[in-house]
Amino acid sequence: MNKNAGIVGLGVCVPEKILTNFDLEKMVDTSDEWIKTRTGIEQRHIADENTFTSDLASKAAINALEDAGIKPEEVELIIVATITPDMFSPSTACIVQHKIGAVNAAAFDLNAACSGFTYGLTVASQFITSGYYKNALVIGAECLSKITDWKDRNTCVLFGDGAGAVVLKPVDEGRGILSTHLGADGSIGKHLTVPSLALEPQELEKRDPENPRTIWMNGSEVFKFAVKIIADATLAVLEKINLNIHDVDAIVPHQANLRIVDGAAKRLKFDNNKIFTNLQKYGNTSAASIPIALYEAVKSRFIKNDDLIVLVGFGGGLTWSSAVVKWYK
Ligand code: UT7
């Protein structure tokens, strides 16, 4: 019988440098009060000019492998979820493979923005469940500071850099990843964009022409989408295995805004105290936010063995993704 994939190792890496709301007050027309009341964010970690996504991803990966007791050369698959790859090619996953010495692993990147980690978890778990691979490393890693317009107060107060990694292996029935759910709606992708090769006029006009390859977001549209989709994606992934919201011990959502979390909790009629948040310290780290939050939720014993947890992401694409995990490590 096929086995579930379970998370058997966790690791994180965030850059040392901290940028506080008070630092931002000196850079753009904003205030600590505005940022805290509108988002909950108090500070974020920012990579120095010589540190890139693969550096953070590699350190998080090594920590996760140590936690799982697996040697780099035993790793069979590496997926890096990111929208800030070091290069178009090689993929960040290939750079990480080389940096950590995972010489026997297949490696590729996955772009589903802030939903990327749970997308990656879903893809990797198919390889484990089918028996194709015996283990996989799934990493969410970003250097968003490198694509931030530091003159745009609408976005520069929101984002941070970081990486989180997990190791997946087959686990006993009833444990690990029980269900996943993925979705996308490209027709509303225009609300959150980062140009690459194509610099279309409608994208150029929203940005500083001197620095056009930066994040632009229609915050209020993404906000409304996020509140609805967290609730919908949570219910959809539970429904697939005939569970409901009352069965859930904890939710670890993508960390974008405390008001989004509050709105989703109300919609789900779910106790806010059972939703883990740490965006106060890290801001929105896109694909890295769920694995960093999961790591801290486990270390702080917010999540304990045998808890039923839901991971739920939403973001650029627009995309969404969710997973039900029976936690056991
Ligand atoms: O991870 C990917 C998904 N991203 C998200 O989930 C983010 C979703 N969106 C949000 O979290 C919120 O929409 C924001 C935090 C981005 C914005 O909050 P909001 O309550 O939707 O504010 P708003 O965009 O409606 O702006 C309200 C006011 C505006 O001023 P006026 O036009 O009312 O005079 C903005 O110019 O706040 C102003 N504003 C700021 N003021 C001080 C916008 N950014 C700032 C700022 N400091 N940093």
C-alpha cells in the first residue's frame, strides 16, 4: 500500500540584518503606527548585497537535513519554491544542490509566489506516495528586498527575506500529509506583478522607469481575495478527506497581514488563537513564510504531535494552495 509523505525535518535561515518600521520612517512617508495597525508587521530581515536566495535556501536545507538525520548525498529530490531566483538558469534548486552537496538529487524550481511552498509540498508528496523517491527536500526561499522599490511605501513596508525547508519521507498511515488542494486564477494575476523580460506598457506606467523590475500590488484587491481564499482553500482541502473545520487543531497560513488572518478566522468561525502568526518579526517572505512559521510553531510547541494542522497559502498568480497534515515528528 502507498505510504503518505510526512515532514521529518525542518530548517530555517533568515539574514541577520533587521529593518524596523522606525528605519522605514526615515526612508518613505510612513509610520510605525500605520504599518503595525494596517499589517501587524514590526520588522523584517533583509539580505546584504552579496546574499541571494540560494544562500538562504542552502542554509535552511542543511538545517532541515540535520534535523531529519539525512546526509546531503542521500537526498533524491530538491524543489525550491521562489519568485526571486538567483538566475534564470541554472535554477536555484540546482545551485542549492551543488552548494549542499546533494549530488544524487534531481532539482527544479517552482513559481507559485506566496503559495509556492504548499505547491512544492504537494508536488514532492506525489513522488513519495508513488514510491518514485524515498525522500525530498522542499524549500521556500526569497530575497524580496532585491525586487522591492524602496521608494514605494505601498509595498516596501510589507516584505522581508528568508528561507524555510522541510524534508519529506514516507510515514505510517494516518500521519503526514493527508490531503492537498491547489488552485490558480490567471485572470486576476494583474493585481500582483513583478516584470521579467516583458516590460509591457501597463506594467511600466505603474513603476519607477529607472527601476521597473519591482513588485507592484493592488493591495486592497489582493486583500479581499486573500480573506476569501484562505477560508475556501481550508474548507476544500478538509472536505477532500471528509473532515471539517472543527477537526482542526491549528492553521499555519501564509504570513501577509494580521487583518487578513482575522478576516479569514471570522469567515471560518475558527478561533484566532489557533492560527499561528510570526509576520510581526519577518514581514511577508512569500514562499518562505509558511515553512518559517511552521518551524517556529513546532519549536514553540504551538503544534504538537498528533495535531491536525492546515497549511494555507495565497498570492501572486493569483494562486492558492492548502494541505492537511497530521503532525508527527
Ligand atoms: O503575499 C502576497 C499577498 N499580499 C498580500 O496579501 C497583501 C494584501 N494587502 C494588504 O495587506 C493591504 O491591502 C495593504 C497593507 C497593502 C494596504 O492596506 P489597506 O488598508 O488596504 O490600505 P490602502 O491600500 O487602502 O491605503 C490606505 C491609505 C492610502 O492613502 P489614501 O489614499 O487613503 O490617502 C495609502 O496611500 O494608506 C496609504 N498608505 C500608507 N500610509 C502610510 C499606503 N501605504 C502606506 C504606508 N504608510 N506604508
